[in-house]
Amino acid sequence: MRFELLQQDDTSRLGKLHFLRGEIQTPVFMPVGTYGTVKTMTPDDLESLGAEIILSNTYHLMIRPGEEVISSHQGLHQFMAWDRPILTDSGGYQIWSLSTKRTINDDFVEFDSPVNGDMIRLTPEIAMRIQKTLGSDIQMVLDECTHYPATKDEAYVSMKRSEKWAEKSFQAYEDLKDDSDSAIFGIIQGGMYSDLRLENLDFLSSIDFDGLAIGGLSVGEPLAERMEVLETLLPQMTQDKPRYLMGLGKPIDIIKAVEVGVDMFDCVIPTRHARNGQIYTHSGVLRIRNAQYTNDIKPFDEQCSCYSCKNFSRSYVRHLFNCNEILGARLATIHNLYFYLGLMENIRDAISKHCFKEFAKSFIENYQQ
Amino acid sequence: MRFELLQQDDTSRLGKLHFLRGEIQTPVFMPVGTYGTVKTMTPDDLESLGAEIILSNTYHLMIRPGEEVISSHQGLHQFMAWDRPILTDSGGYQIWSLSTKRTINDDFVEFDSPVNGDMIRLTPEIAMRIQKTLGSDIQMVLDECTHYPATKDEAYVSMKRSEKWAEKSFQAYEDLKDDSDSAIFGIIQGGMYSDLRLENLDFLSSIDFDGLAIGGLSVGEPLAERMEVLETLLPQMTQDKPRYLMGLGKPIDIIKAVEVGVDMFDCVIPTRHARNGQIYTHSGVLRIRNAQYTNDIKPFDEQCSCYSCKNFSRSYVRHLFNCNEILGARLATIHNLYFYLGLMENIRDAISKHCFKEFAKSFIENYQQ
């Protein structure tokens, strides 16, 4: 991977990630394809929408279908027929959010499979081996996601464990690396404590990661706390590597993070909310199941040119949701991803024209959270 | 509508239905879009698959979203963004198969809505008015579907009621007709009794319908009984109008019906079975959820060129079904419709080359029911 910083507008950044599998323009939003599918979408749909990279989840894929099946397909790209880059998380976050029984120490984490209750062991080495089998273009170190709220002592212990795992993950990644142009990112932890975050950044900067992610945010903290962590960290992070804020977020969250210099995002919101009938528009979220749309022949968003808006009324999509028709979830997903990817395009355009702050202000003024 | 009989190969027929909205090559299979959506498919998907006409259900659409909503969209075509022809049934069959409380006499049928229990009244006049509102290209008379098994007396009484309704439906259709090129089809009933079927055909032939359908089959009768009805009826039906066998069927059922001269088919099998993981191939049905496909990297059908077969393995689609991923239902639907529409293309090709019997024999030999 090669990262190219093209331009800055104050602290917001325009860049490119170069992979053999394709270029990625940053700031980028990565649709989430947990089980090797961005829910309801074919790879062709995603390409039409302009997605340049997707995220998939190591934790889910190691449970179903398992490493062996994906290995038989020479990796996740062929398994899911997606030939552009893929970023995979390491499973650390899901172990905390999805498993109910866990044993954790500096050497490994053991957790119960939510599918059949089997105990599964993950080490930094295993996490990297699986990501190698997946053929992931951007691989993430195994980390421990610090819970929220956490005392400073808890956050410190957790962070120190993540540091050990980051070192081991990097070593395992180097040992497994072949001639592919894959990348490995470290993950900054430290809870909501600025000094811990900076200490962790310092430590991770001493390892030759291709990029750094900010983990442990979007775990329930207020926006002000999150922004404090970001505003502490970002100015201290090197300019020449990409910065990835994990698991965020709503449109305004993304805009605020771009403003302080974040380059990469992923989130289930546009796809998950689509399946619940929450439609993102330039003026805010529209709940398509509401009775007020029963006979509304307007599209979701009159400013939108997506396939759904060009062809279907709110009334039709409400009818589909009302009848539990799968096409409803699909049309909503197409629209929400188009909206998110379009938002990123507008963000990049504004940065390139040195008017990001004006763009952000105008977007936020029009948008009802 | 204009019907053109292009060629015959023994009793099998090659033809064309001409509409302003497009041409339909017969024998044709019509995918079913009950609620104004062929489940999991966009109209673009259907066009790519080569569907020239779809079927939709008056009964379902009158309940949800209701006539008023579709009227606001100037009809079903605009509501669902499908600009090729649509055939709508009249609701008769669904009243029998889906409602639990019914009152029926020669003037009307009343039944309970499966959505909210409301009593709904349907008359031939209302059934035709709704189909007019839907903007249906081929409209079906209201009929009473004779249950199976039925005594000859029961079948006779039921058939006589359908005759009255057919007359009233035709009159209502004529009264409502504007300058569109829509068509109206009568429906032959009479249970499994050949003499009743012929009497009913004789009656319906005296009305100027654009085509005739054979109803009351595929209701649980053995193949031999069904074929007897078809073999009795078809030779007596006029050559110059299309013949439509309602609600059928599996691939071999279709082939056998084409052999005796049927032109049009509809069935939920390819789409409904797809969502249950039953995949139609030239050698029979493959149940993709089976464990044997866990690590099978072959496509559904190695002879198939559909999007699903060109891109995905059985293993991947099994994984999607295993994780309840919507994309699984969609990839299976794409394949099954491609298979059915491809089967019809092969049938037409064989008729045009005067080798339909050889085609049918070879297909059936390779196919495990």
C-alpha cells in the first residue's frame, strides 16, 4: 500500500491509498460486509455505487464459514466476488461486544461462539494468520477494546495489553507477509484519557505500521468526550500515514472527524438503518414506515440521483416495508450507501476547493440529527 | 393486444403477444410479483434476466397498499417502476386459498382480510375496476376456483357461477375500456370433469375474450388427471388466441403442457423455492443448505451463465443462507428465474426448429424430479 497526501484544507486532508486492487480516495467511507456480504448488495451493486473498499469482520468469518472454506476459495475476494480492496478488523471489538463468556490474559483471549457455544481461542498470531487467509488488503492488529466508562487504571491495563498484542501482531504479520501489497494498521486505545491516548500513540508510532486507527470510540461516550480524544490525538499523528476512526458514524460525526484530520471511516449505520427503514437525506433521517408516507409519491430525497430515488416513491418503499418485502431493505440500502458515499465525495470536493469549513457548516445547518 | 401464431411443431406452438408496452414471445413464463415486486428483484434485475411480462395479484394489492395508493401512481407500472406488460389475476383463487371466512353467491363474494380481518366484498365489476386502476395489460375475469376433489355436482354449480361472473366481468371490462391495448382473458373451470370443461369452454368461446386461461389446476390433482383435462381441452381451443395455464409449475409440468399447446405460464416456484434454498439446474433441484455444499467451490450449475453462477460458489451461497443473509435469497432467485426463462427460450428454439419432442425427451431424461 502506498498513501499519498494530496492536499490539506486547514486540518482536513485529501489523499489516496494505492493498492494493486485499486485506488481509494480519502476521506473514505467503507461499507461493512460482516459475513462477506454488504447486506442485500451484490458486488456489482457496490461497484455501481462507487464503493472503493469494504470492511469485513474476522470474528464473524472465523466462526462462519470458517478459515478452511475461505482458504478453499483463495481468500475472501474470490469467496464474495469482490475484487477491490478489503479491510478486515481483527475481532477484538466483537469479542467484547458479542461474546458473553471470555477469558483474557496477555497471551490469548478465549470466548464462546455465539453460533454453537464452542470456546474459541484467539491470539495476535491467530488473528493475523486468519486475516492472511482472508487475503485482506488492510489488516488490523488484535486489540482489546476498553469498555466505557472505564477508570484510568482499567484503561491503562487494557491499553498495555493492546500494546503487547500490537507488537506480536506486527511480528506475526511480517512473518507471514508475501509479495502482496497488503498493509497493517495499529489501533490506538487508552479510553477517554488524553495522556493514555498520547502514550499509546507514542508506543505505536515506534512500530512501522502502514497506518493507525483510533479504536475504543463510538462505545457510548458523548460527542464532547470523543472530540476531545480526537483533538488531542490528531495533531500528534504523523502526516504521512492514513488515520482511520473505527466504527463511526452518523453523517455529522463523520464531518466533525474529517475536520480534525481523519481519513477513513466504517460503520454499519447506513446499511443497518436502511433495513429498519431509516433513510438518510440531506435534511436528516426519514422513517419510511411512518403512516405519513402511505400515499407520498415523492422519492426519498428530491435532490438524490440514486437508483431508488430515480425510480420509486416513498409510498412504494413504505408498502414494501409494510409487506416485509426484501426489496424494501435493498432499495433503502442502495439509497443510504449512495448518500454516504456521495457525502464523502462532497467532503473531498470541498477539501480540494479549500472550502471544507463552509461545506461542513452548510451541511450541518440543513441536517436535522 | 394482438396475438400472432408464428409456428407449430405438432401441437406445441410458437407465438407472440404484441402490446404497446412490449412484445412477449410465447411459450412464456411470467415471474410472480404478488405485492408489486418479484421478491428480491428490482425491475432492472428482471429486465436483465429477460422477463417480458410479470404477473401481479389483485387480491393482495387491493388489501395492501389498496386501490387508492396505486391510483395516485397512475397504476401499478409506475408504482413498481416496471414498464413492460403486467398480467393480473382477479383474486378468485386467493379468496379460496387464503381467506378463512367467505360468503359467496352469484352476485358477490365476501371474505376476511388476512391483514386486519376486515370483511371485503368483491364482485366481477369491482375486480375489473381494480384491474383497470392497476393498469393491467392482461386482466382476468373473476372466477370461483373449484376445490379439489369436488363431486361433479359441486364442480357444475361452481362452474355455472364462474360463467355468470365471466359474462359480468367481460361487460364491466368493456364498460371501463379506454384506448389502451389491454386484453381480457376468460378462465375455464369445471374441475376434473372433461364434459364440464368442454361445456365451459364452449360457453366462454361465445364471449369475445382475447385469450383463455385454464384455471382450477395445480390444486393437488395427480399429473395424469391434469394431463387428461389439458388433452381434452387443448384440441378444442381456438388456434388464434393465446392459452394460459394458471399457476403451473415445475419444469417438467411446463414442458408437458407446452407439448399439448399451452402458451403462457406463471408460478411462484422459481422465486419461492429460491428463498428456501432450492436451486433449479438442468439435472434437477439442488438444496443449497445441505452440508455437502459447505466447501463446494463449483457454481450452482456448471452449464449456467447467470450472474450468480458466473460469480459465486455453492459454498458461498450456502454460507449466505446459513447466516440468513438476504443476498442468498437474491442470488438463488436470479439463478432460478434465469433457469426458468432460459428453459422457455430453449422450448421456443426447439419448436422453431421442429424438434420440440426430442428436446422434451432429452430434458426429462437428464432431469431428476
